[in-house]
Amino acid sequence: MKVLILLLTVYTVNALHPFSEEDEYQFKLWMSQFNKVYDIDEYYQRLYIFFENKRKIDHHNEGTHNKFTMGLNQFSDLTFDEFKRSFLLTEPQNCSATKGSHVSRNGPYPDAVDWRKMGNYVTDVKNQGPCGSCWTFSTTGCLESVTAIATKKLLQLSEQQLVDCAQDFNNHGCSGGLPSQAFEYIKYNNGLMTEDDYPYTAHDGKCKFKADLAAAFVKDVVNITKYDEMEMLDAVATRNPVSFAYEVTSDFMHYHDGVYSSTDCRNTTETVNHAVLAVGYGEEKGTPYWIVKNSWGTSWGMKGYFFIERGKNMCGLAACSSYPLPMV
Ligand SMILES: *[C@@H]1O[C@H](CO)[C@@H](O)[C@H](O)[C@H]1NC(C)=O
Ligand SMILES: *[C@@H]1O[C@H](CO)[C@@H](O)[C@H](O)[C@H]1NC(C)=O
Ligand SMILES: *[C@@H]1O[C@H](CO)[C@@H](O)[C@H](O)[C@H]1NC(C)=O
């Protein structure tokens, strides 16, 4: 009887706190690395989610056919639902470019292109924070590069102006939008201000655009034909980086390095939920990939970048891509 009670006690205590001191040490190390602070209730809730995520990450990394690895990052204490609510576009977007206006040159194309290495054309990776404003970072990233290629001057452009002011073009601030619609806004608004003049807050705010401070301009918007990934390649190879959207699923949250490839995500215009910037492409061990600039800071992925499999409309990445023509 005594033994049974003892066993039951040990079992109950373990079920309440199934974590060893070493586990907690590891969690606290991660907390300090990413400046996380919790009250006591939240601490145990986050500890639990952290180890759920860590189990998924370890399980994935033990697999032998992976094209990419997973790792801990600033999102490791979040469930995918929480992540989705704070960082992704939650509503389906209107990408309607059934036939785009990009004119392909039909190659031949270089085997690899990386706009980061071709000149001072790509700004540093930025961080959108907890606001569904990925589309504004994809937009500024693309216009920054397109303008720099045309003028040899690399400016940092304002995401917050797009968050606060681009509503008339079906954009919704921290609740989502699309680069093609943001380029349209910049075109008809006659300009976008710089990051310094209109700094990022990660919150919806009142439009404070000042026409005399406009620093970059769009002459026209070029949509790439829906699902035509070769057209995307042509644009990146012969012109400039290209904005695109795709569907993020829970495995992507933990991406660390390698070529991301998934059977979980869907591939149509209705399901894309994140916008980013293709700055080049290449091939690794027979797998072609895009080089992509994300907006989740430099501690995520490969210094803020990721590779995603190219050539099969992976996660709908060819569903709604576009770029602006600069006015200089
Ligand atoms: C490009 O696509 C957007 C939708 O994402 C649409 O509003 C716009 O009219 C299109 N522009 C052109 C030039 O086809
Ligand atoms: C899609 O377009 C329709 C019609 O212009 C608009 O009412 C709706 O809000 C748009 N959806 C999004 C997510 O922007
Ligand atoms: C989406 O994926 C399915 C299954 O792999 C494929 O049959 C379909 O052609 C794809 N659709 C698009 C638009 O890429």
C-alpha cells in the first residue's frame, strides 16, 4: 500500500511538471537568447509548447530524406494557430492576374542568380513583428531593389506608409494585403516615403503621407501570369527581384536551413497567406530553389533568408507574383 501511494505521488508530480531541470535550463537559455519574459502561469504554458515544438523539430531532423532542417527560433514558444494569428494573412487575397503583363525573353538563363551579389541592390532583412504586414515588406523590398538597379542608389522605404495609407487598393494594414495592390497604391499615390521619414511601428495607424517627402515612385505594375513559374524565373534572371506569395504551414515556422519543400501546403491563389521577395535562384544536389528574403528578422532561417523548391509551384509560390517598374 505504501509503495502504491509513493508510485502514485511520483506519477502525479511528473504529470504536472514533466520537465527535468535540464529541460528547464534549455528553455531558459532559449528565453534569454530571444529576450522572452513571462509571468509564472505563462512560463509553464510556454515551456510546454516549447517542448511540443522541439519534439517536432527533433523528429523532423532525424528523418533521412529531408531537403531542409528545422531549428529553434523566436517562434518556438508559439502554437501554429497563435503564430498564424499574429504573423500571417488570415483572409484569402484577390490575386487576379490570370494573364500577366510581364514579357518573357525566353532565355537562355544563367544556372544561378543572386541579386545580393550583383551590386548594392538589396537592403538588410527587416522584422515585421506581430502584425500581418508581410505584404508591405515584400513591396518595399521589391521597390528598393528595382529603384536601386535603375538609379544605383539603395534607399530604405516605408512599410508603415503602406500599412496606414493603402486601404483604397484592397489592402488592410496589419490584417493583410498584396504587393501588386500596394504597387498600384504607390503608383496612384505618386510615391512612397523613406523608412526614416515614416518609421515602422507594427500597428495600424492614421495615414501621415507627405507628398514632398516621397522618395520612390512606380511607373507601372507588372503582374506575372498566374502559376507561370518560368515567367517568374525570366523576371528574376533578366530584370530584378520579384514579390510573391505562398502558403505557410506549421512546418515552415521552424525552418532553419536547406531547401524548403512540403506536402502539407496547398498551391492555389485562395490559400496563399504570406508575401516575400525572390532575390535569386540556384540548385542544390539536383533540387532547384528560389533564394527568398523574409521579414522575420535575421535570427530566423538563414540570416533571415530561406530557400524554397523551384519548378513545381511549391505552396502556390507562382500564384500571385509581381514587380513594379520604377519611375526615375
Ligand atoms: C495586377 O493584379 C492585381 C491583383 O493582384 C490587379 O488589381 C491589377 O489590376 C493587376 N494589374 C495589371 C496591370 O494587370
Ligand atoms: C477582394 O476584392 C473585393 C472586391 O474588390 C473586395 O470587396 C474584398 O475586400 C477583397 N478582399 C481582400 C482580402 O482584399
Ligand atoms: C497543385 O498540386 C496538385 C497536386 O500535386 C497538382 O495536381 C496541381 O496541378 C497543382 N496546381 C497548381 C495550380 O499548381
